Amino acid sequence: MQYVVTHPRRVRGEAVHMTASEKRASEPACDSAIGSREPSIQVRIRSPANLDCSYELISEEARHKAIEEAFLTPEASHFISTPEVAEMESRLTLWLQAGYPVHLIGPTGCGKTSLAVHVAKGLGRPVVWINGDESITTSDLIGGYSQMQNESIRDNYIHNVFKSKDIMKIEWVDNPLSLACKYGYTLIYNEFSRTKPASNNILLSVFEEGILELPTKFGEDRYIKVHPDFKAILTSNSIEYAGIHRPQDALLDRMVGIYADYYGYETEVQIVMEHTGISRRRAERIVNVVRSIREKLPDAQKPGTRACIMIAKGLETMKDQGSINFEQLCIDVIANKTSSPKDMEEKKKLVLDSMAQSA
């Protein structure tokens, strides 16, 4: 017998009555609709240009792309592989494959970051990146609760009975360390020694026990078992620049340290040529001048390979403009680590003497 509604009643546009057959007919459709949905997760999208957090539901397939966009890793462009560089690269790769985090130590401008990015990309896993500084906290490494969401449910199945329920949801947002530990990514922690040691204590259990603890979470969610593919490369300056902290011995004891000094003459010449397209003759002259200056300055003021690249780019730009003042270019680049007018005069004399020797 077919049920016919003689007095259809509706509350706020929805039918109050539904027969058993109608309910059964509607259930498979709902189940199939739910089953066909792709799993979704919530990811914070954060870019250097916009520090505000935005949220969107994305599929599992799009998760890797969203993370790469959120934590951009610089590209190791114009990477030169000489026997000297290849030897450093193989050492880093060996220790990472052995399961140890690598601490890459060296003076500024010697190519630590480029080497770290190149090796990390060669591992074939997604790479996440963080820059250390004074303001970095544990939350910047592991994440935290970003917002609270209130959800209200009103049940009016029976027209004259109203049932309400308020649900409070707290959203957790992962940061580079927790992402790398969860999914087996490679973490590059650049300028690691610029972060206050207390903020890096979270790394102790990650490197030793393979467990990441999330202090602000409770219960089972408080601990993350580190993924077997997790790798970490940390870079630090070996010289006592301003803003440098000495990492705790307990953390250093859990890492392999590789010292990266300035590259040899031939490698520096090739790097300058690759980055700027300058002729070999000019690249050799620039490298000769910079290496001569480097030998005569204290550690904190030594110009690195980056200084060679800057001079070469300036030289190419001036050539296009029809005027070349090689002396002034070298002085401008070296002057960035000058503390007084007297110091500046000494640097000028140093540049002139170095140019005379390399002529």
C-alpha cells in the first residue's frame, strides 16, 4: 500500500515526514556520495610575501604541492660539480643515507646553502626549509593551534522539538619539522646557529629516539614517530658573527659535522663563469684578486665566492654600459664589511695591492 501524505507539513522549507521506503532509498545515495569523496586535509599556505594564514581543504594528491608552495626551497641553480665539490657531496649523502643528520659548518659565502639544497634535492624526497634567527621558537619548528572554530547544529526533525549542539574545534597547523618527521621529507635548517639553543631542544629526541614530541598536544597525538625517510641538513657559520649562538653539546653530539671551507682556485673560477657567463680570463682575474684579499683579512671579514660572483656581475653590467672600473667594483663589494673610514682606506689599499699582484 502506497503511503500518501494528505497533510504535508514542512518546517523551514523541509518536509517533516518521510516514510521508511523513502529513507531506505535515500541512504545508498548518501553513502555512495560520501564514499566517492576524496580524502581531504587542512594545510596552512604561508608565503614570504603574505604572512597571513589561509586555509583550504585539499585532496591527498595535492598535499605535496601545497606543502612545497608553503615552504619554498631555493633552487640550487648553476651548480658546479668539480672533483672537490663531488667529494663534499658524496660525504653528505653518505651520512644522510646512514641515518644521521648532517651539520654543514663553514664561513659565509663558501657555498654551504647551495650544496645543502643540491644534496637534498638529489635524495628524491620533498624538501622543506626554515631559516634560523633570534625570533625562532619551538612552535615555528613544529607548529601549533592556529584558530578555534565554533560549529552549531540544529535538529528539527520533529516540528515542535528543537535540539541544539555547539561544537568547538581547534585547528592544528604543522610547520617544517613536524611535516618532515610525519611524511619523511628532507629538512634544511639554514643558519641553524642563529636560533636560540632552547628553541632547538625539540631536535634532541628527533635525532636520538626518533620521536617528535608536540608539547601543546595531549594523549596519543602528543608524539609523532619519525618517518624512516626523514633527513636533516643544518648549516651554520663557523665564525663568531653577530647573532650567532653556540648550540648545546648534547645536540651537536647527535649530528655529523662537516666543515666546508672556501673552494679551491679552479672550482671558484668555474663557479663564477657558470653564474655570470663571464670569460675565463676575467673570471680568473676576479678570483685572483678576491683570494689575495682573503688571505690578508681576519676571518670575519674574508670575502667568499659570493663576492667573486657579485664583482663579475657588476663587471658585465658596466661593460654593457660602456664603462669599466674594475677597481671600484672590487672596493664596493669588499666595503660591506667595513667598520670605519680608516678601515675603508685600508681596504682600498688592499684592493690596489691585490690588483697589482694579479696583473
